[in-house]
Amino acid sequence: MLRGSRPLLLVGAGKMGGAMLQGWVQRGLAADRVTVIDPHLPAEKASTLAEAGAIVAAEPSEVRARDFAFVVLAVKPQIMAEALRQVAPLAAGDSVIVSIAAGVRLATLQAAFADTQPVVRAMPNTPAEIGEAMTVAMANAHVAETQRQQVDALLAAVGRVAWIDEEGLIDAVTAVSGSGPAYVFLLAECLAEAGREAGLPADIADLLARQTIVGAGALLGESALPAAELRRNVTSPGGTTAAALDVLMADDGLKPLLARAVEKAKQRSIALG
């Protein structure tokens, strides 16, 4: 799906954009089909891309329109308005605009291009760096089914992809999977700290917390069982895990705390939009 004749424009090759580019190349996208615009791209990375045949530019004004099949916008929301203004002249009428900027609505993206421009809004998360992202996407009415399949392949190069039809759900997506890795990293911090308070040496507590979360996540990813069933499999009646879960599953425990956190993140996403 990534092999084709028309080129692709990537605007922003930072952590997320760079991870996507790496995933595309690994999935068979020829580097000479890619144009990258990023004023902050490290010289070594820019040189490597150029040697592979990619066109690398610091500013949109340095790029000549090339009938791009896709224009992927991987810039921060704060500079999206300026990026749209500069990049819009480079897009063909049927170029699929793919934005991964949090909070930037489809209507905002659409307004910068032709009335019938195909536009996709996507929300990946940082595990894209290791090909384990969770990305949720939504297409406007002008995205053809074949284009949607192609965008799906682009996004799947860095992990799992789900599609929604209601843009209002993106704020909840941002709060759950977009911000979610930070919640897991905080859990690792807190679990390690609890281990230290229980008497473990700091390095052992950190190792146990990290590997427990890595292992549990891998098991969750590989197993067909629901998370609740996996939890029950670890929990012997009257045992140590049950004692801990009495605290975590109390009325004021983890569930209502996470619900409040997700709602807070969702409201912030709405405000940013």
C-alpha cells in the first residue's frame, strides 16, 4: 500500500513525524518519494535522508509542488496556522491532508485548502517511536475509500489504527490514548517509589516497576482475554494481590481517580480546539 508513484510531503520530522517516516521506509516507501520540510531537522539526519534520495527543505518556500498524494502535517498545534498558510500552495486538489496535531479541528484544516480537499485528522501517541502507537483517525466526506485505505497503511506503519465517524470523540481519544502513555509512566514512577518505601534498594525497585509494567503490557497485548480476566488470574482469594486491590478498587481508588483525570484531559483538549 505504501508503494506507489506519487510523492508524499511530510511537514515536521520531530519525534512523531520522524517515527512515522521511519515506519514508512521500513514498510517499503522509497525515500525518493518523500519531501521533508523541517527547519529544526538535525544536519546528520537531513544528510542521511538526502543521500537516500529524499528532498529535504528547511522552509516550504524551498519546495516545488510535486503532485503530492499525501501532505502529512506533524507540527505542533501552536504553529499549525502558519504551517497551513505556507503549505497549502504545495497541495494538489486531490492531495490527502493528514494532520496529527492535537486539538486542530477538521474545519480549521479544511479552511486552508480547497472546498473539496480530502482531509484526515489523526491522533497517534508516543509509542509510535517503537512501532507500538495507538492512532485514532477521522476522515472528512471528501476522502475516497481507496484514499482512506492508503492513509490507514501510513498510520499502521507505527502501530494500531482505529477509525471514528464523530469528531467530538477525538477529545476523549486524546484523553485516553493520546495522553495515556504518561499515565502509565507515572504508574511506573509511583510503583517504584512504593517499592523504595517498602524497603527495596532504589535500583531494584525501579527495575521491578519497569519490567512489571513492560511484561504486563506485553501479556495484555498478546492475550485474547479481557483485562479484567487477566487481573482475576493474578488474584488469589485472600492473597497479597487481593489485599492491594482492596485499596485500588475502593470507592475512592484508581477507577474514579482515572475517570477524573481523563475528563480533565478531555476538557483541556476541547479548550485547545
